[in-house]
Amino acid sequence: MDHWTQFLRLKTAVGGNREPYSYEESFGQPMEEQLHITMPNKDTKRILSQLEFAIRLSEANGGAFDDCVSQALRYLTGCMEAEGVLTRSAGLEAEKLLMPCRDAAKEYKLILAGHAHIDMDWMWSYNETVSLTLSTFRTVLDLMDQYPEFCFSQSQASVYKIVEEYAPDMMARIQQRIREGRWEVTASAWVECDKNMPSTESLLRHIRYTKNYLSETWGIDADSLEIDFSPDTFGHSANIPEIDLFGGVKYLYHCRALDGDNSLYRWRSPSGKELLVYREQYWYNSGIVPKIGLGIFDIAKNCAGFKTGLIVYGVGDHGGGPTRRDIENAIEMQSWPIWPTVKFGTFTEFYHEAEAIREQLPLVDKEMNFIFPGCYTTQTRIKAANRRAESMMGAAEGWMAFSGKKLEREKHEAAWQNVLYAHFHDIITGSCVQDSREHALGQFQKTFAYAHSNYRKAV
């Protein structure tokens, strides 16, 4: 009987065991708890996860650890047959039998990057976006006080603007964590924007005004803002590598809109410019569960054998961020001997390590479109307003320059920020509630007024 057959028999003999569906880790209460099913305890999960990892590790190393895996399987199977359960002491004894795998297991590493996916006015109004942003950040700051290793990453300049405007007392705490390297700013755009409908000029303004704002108001080094964080964007123009690199952005993180099984890869624009890209392998709202370690072998095959995995976790869409449960699961996994090295870290850390195998990675040289094509043809008022705003702002700038008049920078950037905010991937696409569209259209009116008054003054 092969190892997998033995393992499957052992695992299915454990009471309460269930193979989870994908993308259910961050939904709060586990399904078993909802159905009043007693799940395997943490000691049983620990040894079964390590045993499965050891089987996969041995396969990846040409059967090098088959003997110790066989011994552990026989021992645990005997314990199950004799006692009907896998006890803590049985699991610890099996770990000893698997110790020849330990050094090879620790060659693999999981970087855990906690984040909060905050949708700008998706299924709710702007006032709720403000509320959920602030409550999320308060939770994250409290968790940082409690767990010294915990790291957090947050994109979108707009959410930092919300903090400045509505909870300025929170700024100092966030800035302190940024200086410590535990709060990573992954914003290189005003919002997590659509990458097809905004003009090239708009996409460049996202980068420019984000860097201006975060460096001048938050004291962040503009050159450190090198990640295009677009997990939920519905499509990506083929020219994004050219645009991002022009703005000093080197890396892209995304989840949607690419067929195939690429994870780490190079994305080349028609101009020849390339980004180093990571495509999420689980989901950007994932949780800390055993599959994050068990899947690293399949991911490594697609990444030129790269043995470092990026795990992005945290309750999202409506904010929330990493949970105490996830953090404590991660701390528990750090003590597992037959398991990858687990550390709290950042996206930047992952990408900088991945640079070492960049030239060995597969190449993508096309656009990555579309996951929801209907979003590009519906709710035309928001799309027309965006194009009109882009055109009017360009005309105002041109005529002001021709006339020799100076723009008021603060007002000018504020007018552009109204436009950039509406580029959020659920607003400009129309995949949002009416309140959200009406808020964006109201902001466009302010931009129209600014652009038209400056145009008339210049003319």
C-alpha cells in the first residue's frame, strides 16, 4: 500500500475531519462550528498536516524520506486502531520519527503578509467606507500591540487620506509602526483601480499623487512605494508594465484575469519593459490554515523551484484585516518541526527575494483581460463622467500653461483625486450600489467646476 493510500485511510478515520472548500478561511466562524460538528483538535491537525507535508517533501526529493514516512504512518495507524484516536503523545512520537525530514522542510519558507481588502464604496455608501477603514486600522494597531511579530500591509492612498481627515489622532501610531517596518504601505495608486478604462495620463497621476501625498503627509520614502497592488482588478492592459516602471513601480500583485497556472512570472509590455509579478495562488482574503504549507510544492514548480511562498491573509472586502485566530494559528505553526519556516513579513520582502530567480521565470507578453466583461459596457454615466473629467483636466492644464498662469497645486491635486477615486475597480466598472455611483458623480461635479473655471480664466 502506497503512502497516500495509507494516509487517506488514517485521515478519514479521524472524527470530524472534512476537506474544506476553497476560499472559506476568512469568512469568520468555521462551517463545522455553524453545524455543531466537533472538529479534530489542534494536536491532531498538527501531526496530520506534518505527515502530509513529509509525504510531499519526500516525493519532491526523489523518495529520500520514504523510510521515516513509512515508520510514522505505521505508528499512527497502529495508535488509531488500538485507541480510536490520535493523542497528543502519539503525535509527538510520530514527529520524532519524521525528524530526518526537518532540515529539508525548513528550506521552504512562508512569508505571511496580513492585509485588509477595503473596497471603496462597493455595496455601501462613502460614510461606511470611512467607518470600516478606521475600525479596521484600530483593530490592526491593537493586534500589533499584542503580537510583536505581527506585520500588516495596506494599499490605497485614499484610506490614508481618510485617516488624516477623520482620525488624525491615529496617524502617529501608524507612522510609528511604519518606521518599525511592521506596517508596510503597498500603495502606488490612489485606489485599487481598473487598468483598462482610465487614460494613461490618469494611471500616471495615480502613481504621482500617491507618492506626493504619502511622502509629504506621512513621511514615507516615495522610492519605497514600488508595488502595484491590484488583487481584485478585473483586467490589465498590456501597457501596464511600461506605465508602472515609468512611475518607479517595479512589482505587481494580482489575483484575477490570467489563464493558466502562473504564480511568479515576468510580464512584458509591447515596449519591452517588464514587471516582476506574483499572481495569488489561494485568494487575497485567505486564512492561516494547513493548506498554505501543503501547497508550496506545486507553487515552487511554477516558480523555477523558488522555495519561498507568499501568504496573503485577512478578512476583507468590507475591511476587517487579520484576525487574532489567524495570528495565533501562525504562531502555532512556527513550532511545527516538519513544516516550512513560518514568519510574519511583507510583500516587499518576498519580491526582493524573488529577484534572485527572476530570469528563470516564465514570461507573459500580452494583456490580461477580462474577468467580468459586462462591467466594461454597463453604467455608462460613470464612464462618460470619467472621460469628460480626464479631458477637462487636460484642457485646463494646457490652457493655464499657454496663458502663463500658475495652478494652485493643492486644489489641482484635490480635483484629480476626485477623478482617481472613481477609478476604483468597483466604481468605474459600475459593479457597485447606486449610492456609490452617486457619490462619485458628485465628486466629478467638483472636478468639472474646478477644471472649467481654470479653463475660462486661462482663455
